[in-house]
Amino acid sequence: MKKLLLAAILCFICSACSAGNNSDAEKGKIEQFTEQVGKEAAEGIKKPINKARKIDELAKERVGKMEQAEDQERQ
């Protein structure tokens, strides 16, 4: 009887240790998913900002060309 009880306790302890390893694996998966979602969110934010910067550069370039044309007409 004691051997059976000891074997049951040993099995319980071993299964508890292996369950801890699964939670670490799940935690790693959760961290990977969180990192991926964060990168996607950052890209989603950066795209409109980069487009706005390009439009601003084009606008400044056009204004510069218009000013050059005005200066040439005055001369």
C-alpha cells in the first residue's frame, strides 16, 4: 500500500513539473504573438506618417520651384 501511495505521489510530482514546462512554452508563444501584434501596430501607425512626410516633401519641392519661376520672371 505504501509503495502504491509513493508511486502515486511521484507521478503527481512529475506531472506537475512537466505542466510547468508547458506554461513556459505557452508564455513564449504569448510573448511572440504580442511582439508580432506590436510590430504590426507600429507599421500601421508608421505608414500614414511616412505618406504625410512624402507629401510634405513634394509640397515643399513644388513651392521651391514656384519661387524659382517667380524669381526668373522678375529678372
